[in-house]
Amino acid sequence: MFDPVIAPSGTLLGLLQRGRGDGTLHALTAPRAEALAALNHCVLRDPRHDWQVENRSLYYARLYLDLNGELDAVEAHLFAAEDVLDTEESRTGLALAVLGHLASYGRRDALELLRRYAAHGSNWAWALDELALRDDDAGLRALAAPVLARFTTDAEGEAELAAAVRDAFEPRPWRLWADDPRPSVATRVRAAQEAGCFDRWQRQMRPTGPRPGWSVRAVFEWAQQGMERGAALHVPAARCLAAVAGPEDRPEILQAARTGIDGARCTALRYLADSDDPGALDLIEAAVADGTTAVVEAAVDAFERMRGVAAVDRARGWAQRPDVLGAAAGRMLACRGGARDRDLVLAALREAVRGEGPDAATLWTLVDGTGRLGIACAAPVLRHVYRETASSHLRGRAARALAATDPSFATGFAVECLWDCEETTREIAARHAETGDTRVVERLRRLAADPAEEDEVQTAVRSRFGPDATLG
């Protein structure tokens, strides 16, 4: 999947793509046709950089409800000829998840679309998982024949069916079909269930990797073998070293951390950092200076995992370095530094935004640290990150940091956060939004009554309706 093109944050499309609360608020005041066009654009062209961690489906489903939006565009997308040519989950997953939420809200047209797609679409397994949570038994039983027809009855087809049953995210349909009164259905599904269980057992009986009694050298060789075939094994290899290495092995491990081949060097650096070895910091600095890309990345990761006072002190000295180790030092101080480190963390935050933009990966930790340390003068930078980032998770972290640093948060961003796509952001807003705004009171009550809302958000909402609440 290609990286999505995100519209400017000041446009309706850009707001909706980001999942911002202001996107919903602007859509509800925009011409309905314009709002639906922007909404369909988002649902049919997933705007998330990481669909596995960012939420959009409930956010878009709620907007379809508010706009009384038709699903013609979603239907055309799902059943287009491209569905046969492009079977990647990323093409249809968001649309199917939105339909799932709409079905939960009682939209019959969404339920019927899911049923049709489960019977005929390429990404049928996702649609079936959505239906497993929302459809009745009769609806699911009706899908048994078309789903099973996807698998031939030869050995290859039965193996594919067993894999589909084994890997199903929601087992409910398969359990229903295993008890189906039609022998042609129940027999195949039960056989597939048994084959899947047997396959799991076989895989458990064929473990790979280190064995008891391995030497330090054998662990290094295993890590190198993984690196040569493109699998980074230095992290589990370092855990193996912790089990097999003794004090007498330290010279060999130190030597590997200085001059070993990549697999051994990455493993040794990780092991020494995890064990808080007194030589780890100097070896990490040397690895960043002369190591390969893989070694540099492993060294930086190992450093950021260190918890000791010595590592934090070294971070203070490294924080102004113009390289990856300097950036890592800023993140360490954000996580484990104290009040004396506020200026260094603020400088790292500003440099990251200036040099890499509002979507830089390093910002996640720096934004959290800014809030943890209560750096009030960072609020302008945090507001910029909040507005511009395409990551709804990073925006939520910025909101949490603003709640701790910006006195205007309760009457500003906290209000729009009540409509945000991320439940953690809505929870922050539910705890902080100023209830003098009538929109806040109305929104809190709606969230409290919405069965699709997350428990944590509703708990936060209920806390505003307590004896000391000021809701009107």
C-alpha cells in the first residue's frame, strides 16, 4: 500500500483524513454533498499511515449517521472489478470496518452489504469477522455455502480451508457451521477445525532456535545466520546470552561488541545494555561511530532501553549531538530525565519538528516527555504537532501533553477532541473539556448513551456527571 496523500490541515478533507474532531464539526456545517464527498474519499482511500494502530472506522461511521449518508459509493468500491485484481486488505478493510459499525447502529443497508461482500468479495474473511460480531445466527448460516464454495474439495483446497479456520479472528461463524444440519457443511468445517488444531500441535513440536547447553559462540552464530537471511534475531539472541553466559564469558562478549560481525555485535551490545554492564555506554558510542546501519540501529535501541543513572547522565552529554545518538539521548531524557533536563528535551522537540516535520517518529517519545516534565513553554510546538500531524495517535499524545502544559486546552482543543477518532483522545477530552460550552455538555451526554463508545471514555464522562459536576 502506498503512503496516502494527506490534504492540508485547514481543509475539510485534511481534517477528516486526520480524524480530528474539527473534521466532524466542519462536516456538519458544510454543504451535505461536499461533506459526503470528503467522507467517501477517506473511507475508500484509507488515509492512515498505520492502519493497525490508528482508528478511523467508528469516527467515519458516526459521521455517516449524522449526515444520513448513502452507501452507494462504498458499494461501488467494494464490488468494483479492482476487487479481483487488488486483494490487499488495505483496499477494503476500512470500508468493511465502517460498515460493521453502521450495522451495529442498526443500518440494515450496511448489514446487507457486508453479507454480500462476505459471499462474493476478495476480502471476505474481514467481512465475515465484522458479521460475526453483529449478525444473527440465521444470517451467518446462510453464508456457509458461498464461503465453503471458495475452497476446492481436493487436498490443496482442504488445506486452505483449514488455514482459514485456524486463522479466523472471530470463530463464531465456523462454530455455527460445524453444527450445521447439512452434512456437506458440518463435515468439512469439523475436518478443517481438526486439521488446524493438528497443525498448531505440529508447529509446537518443531521448535527452532537455541537449545539448552548452547555456548556464547553458538548464540552469536545463530544471530548472524538470522541476519544473513534478513531476520533480525539479536534481541532474542541477547536473551539467550542472559541464560547461557557466565562471568568468564564477558571478555568474549566485549570483544564481539567492539569488533564482531553484525549479528554478534548487535547481540552483544543488546546484552551488555540490558545487563547494565559498565562498558556498555562506551561500546554503544563506538558502534554508532563505526558500525554498519544495522549495528547503529541496534546500538541506539540498546541505549534507549537502559535504565541506570549512568545512562541518563551520559544522555545529558550526548543530547546536543547532531546524530542518531543525540536524538536517542533526547528521547531518554524525555522518558527518564528530571526537571533539570527540561531545556534539553524542549530543544530536542523543537529540532525534531524543524528538521523532520510533525510526523517524525521521534516525536512520540518527546511529546510524552514534554507533558511528563510539564514544560509549559512547549505548548506552541505541541499545538503545531496537534494540528499538522497525520497520525491520530501522535495527535492524542500531543493532546495529553497539552492538558498538562497549556492552560487554554480545556476551552480549546479539548472541545474538539470530544469528536476525535481515537478513544484515548476522547477520554482526555471528557476529563478536561470546559462544560461552559453547550456543545460539550451535549456531546458528553451523547457519548454516555452511545453503546459503541469505549468503556474508558464512558467512565470519564460519568466522572463529569458526579455530585461536584457543573453540567447543565
